[in-house]
Amino acid sequence: MEKKETILLDARLLSVIDKHAFDAELPNGHRFVAFLRREDLKCPPPQAGEQITVEMSPYDMSKGRLVIDQEQ
């Protein structure tokens, strides 16, 4: 089984690009695009200004995936 390398980071949403893409920023000022998975579209969408957790690859820090807690 292939192991997928990812890291979890805290970020802040700056603005909404569309229903599944957001401009986000890490505490160190690094900006990137954060995406929702299709399965997470049925959950209430996050709003600009919210603190969120993102999953990113250490090899490509230009995009990340929002981690949505399904138990909310």
C-alpha cells in the first residue's frame, strides 16, 4: 500500500473563489488555494475570515484541502 505524505496546518480563509475553492493564508503569510472535496459540499460552506485546518502535500504548497470535521 502506498503511503501518502501530507501535513496538517492551521490557516485563515481570506476570500471565496467559488463554491469549492478559497483563498487561504498560513500564519507565516504564505498564501494558497484551499479546496473542498465533493463529499464536503453537502456541509455548510466555510466563510471568509474563518480559521480552518488544511491538509497539504510537502511537495506542493500552492494548494491544499480543507479538513471538515464531519461530527459538527
